[in-house]
Amino acid sequence: MARDVLHTVTSALTDRTTLFLFACLAAGWFLPSAVPILGYLLYPLFLPAYLVSMVTYDGLLGVEHVAYAVAEVLSVSGPVVFDAGLAATFYLFAVVAVVLGGALERRVGPEAGGDGGADENQRLGRFRDAVAAGLLLLGLLLVVQGVAAQPTVTSETCTGTSTAEEGEIGSTATTTCTTTTEPAPGARRYVLGLGAGIGTLGAGIVGVDHWLAGR
């Protein structure tokens, strides 16, 4: 059992689907800043990359903290650490999606046909299962994050006072700022709804796959 799991994980490390998903996530995150003119065209790729980073990197799993801890040991600058850690996170998420996609295919996937295009169909099936598994995982993590972590909103209010000393020309201005952090229940509902919607999309891909296979 353990040997089978290890073999599945090691195979997923260099699987074409893993590399393709990683390329999509990395391109969606890094290319819009490197080539701003492509920003709007790459938005369909940026959105999943942003959601993955929100949950796994600086959200529920907090991989960002691990990256900065390693940076302190290696004395690497902050921006380099952030980008490298994010790229590693995208790759690991792609690996997990492919592994879970394989398990999804074995349990609930349609049976493979024996026609001449079976290999191509299997490759497309693995890709769809990996995408579905990634969406289901992302949706689950978003729901857990919405339940476990109370979103907050921080506001800052500043007031200024002016005082003049006797015998002096002009006045001295003093600014006092107060920072207030409050719960944001609306943000929690948004995260929960987003997670449920993404999970439903992943389940929908599985359902459509079954429907197409049964035609």
C-alpha cells in the first residue's frame, strides 16, 4: 500500500499533466507583471493562480512562513524568496492535483474504451480528472479557511491638532492615528460561497465526464 502511494507520488512529479498545470499557474501569476500588456488576456490563468496562493501560500496552510524561515537561514532577499516559494507552491499543488485526480479516476471515473484513440482519451481524461481534483481541493480548503479563520478588516482613523506656543510665529501640528481591527462577516460568507462554488465546478466536471462517456 505504502509502496503504491510512493510510486504514484513519484510518478506525478514528472507527469506531463503536472508540468502543464504548473506552467498554467506560474504563467497566470508571473506573466501579467512581466508583460503588463497581456494582463487582461491572462486573467483566466491569473484567477486560479491567485486562489491557490490565497489558500496555500499566505492563507490557511501558510507556506509563505516556511519560505521566509528558509530565507533567513540562506540570507536571501525577500522578493526572491516570495517568488521562489510561490513557484514551489504552484508546483506542489499541481502534483497533489494529479495524484488526487488519479485516485478520482480510479474510483469514479468512466471506464476506458478499447478503440484506437484510447491513449489520447486517457490523456485528456487524466487532465480533466486533475483539474476536477484541483478544483475540489481548492474549494474544500476555501471552505475550511472560511470556517476556521475569521476574516477581519483593518481601518485607520487619524485626527490632527494644532498648538501655538506663546511668543512664537506659527503652530505645531500633531497627528494621532488609531488602528482598529474588526470582524468582517461579509468576507466570511464570500469565502464560503466561493469555496462551495469552486467545489461544485469540480464535481460538475466529473459529472460531465460521466455523461460524455455514457453517450
